[in-house]
Amino acid sequence: MPIVVQFPSSASVSAPLSDREELFAREPLFAGIEERAGPLPWRSRPRGFAGILRTICGQQISNQAAGAIWRRLSALPGALTPEGLLGMDDATLCGVAGLSRPKAAHARALATACLDGTLDFDLLATLPDLEAVAMLTGVRGLGPWTSEVHLIFAEDRRDIFPSGDIALANSAHHLFAMEARPKPLALAKMALAWSPQRSLAARLLWHHLRHTTGRTLVEDP
């Protein structure tokens, strides 16, 4: 299970005003987050292979460590294409870039799925949310968290909520003054009330946590 969420690079778009108004009407506590923390950065990642590869780098490690690995990996010629990555051995992926051996295996599985059509990004964009998650999790190493984070930040899906993310649980614990940090199933049930703006709710909860903890934001290069 991931320890922290990754914060992708900023983009120039934001949630539609209607989405904000609807979410704030359902849960007024969300409306105060930007008043305290400042405007919500609308972060995104590229669609496709490179975007998911970046998320694999961040699985179960800190933002600082993930950023360092990504900078080394993305600097390798060809690493951000499926064909190029499959041509790299463990000495390169693990020794030079710093991926663990399991993550190197997951990166190769992702590259293979992109090349053999198991993972079709054009088709992915047309699928309902649950089917999109199912396509992504069908690739070795892409669990629900990786898939859901990708759908939020690379596919800009409106109603995705990674309930297994500990940062979201910590943020909800603080924002809603809960007695204990909610477990994933409880958090998922809680988030049903925020549909169909659950992706915006997740972004706001991450923003709230950054503000309340004072944790430095680590950007993608």
C-alpha cells in the first residue's frame, strides 16, 4: 500500500466551477480548504506509457526518492518509450536509474502490454471508469492505486477516488476531525457522497494535507 501520494506537475486547467459548487454543496468543509491553503494547483501527467511509468516510480516510497529515481530514469535515452525501456537490462534500470528489481519488472510488463495491445490508451479513454481501472490493473504491477492515480492525473477523470491512499486517509482524518484514520473501505464509502466529483475531492484532500503538514511539495522535473 502506498505511503504517500505523488504530486504531478502543474497544468493550466482547473476543475469547472460547477463541479466545485456541487461538491461544496455536498460537503461544505471542502470549500474552506483553498481559503486556508491557497489556490488548488491543477497537476497533471502525460497520457500513455511515460505517465504510468512515472507513477510506478513512486509506488510505496517518498516523493523525494521517487523524484530522484524519475530524474535518473527519464534522462536515459529511450527510457520513456516501451521499445527503449525493454532494451535496458537491470544494470541500467536498477543500477543507474535506481529502480528496485520488482519495479523494473513492472516497468517491463507495462512496456510489453503497450506494445502487444493489452493496454490500449485510445481504447482506455473511451471506457467507463470501472472498465478503465480493470484494463490498467490487468497489467502486472499496476494495482488499484497506480491505476486510479493515473486516471485522475493523466486521463483527467472526474469521479475517481484512490481510497487506498494513506495521504487521503490522513487528510480526511484531520479535515473531518475523525477519531481514527479511516481504513480504505470506510474511506471509499465516505467518498460516495462526493460523487461525481470524487477526483476533485481527492485533489482538495491532498492539498489540505500539504498545507496542514507543511510538507515541501516535490515536483516532477
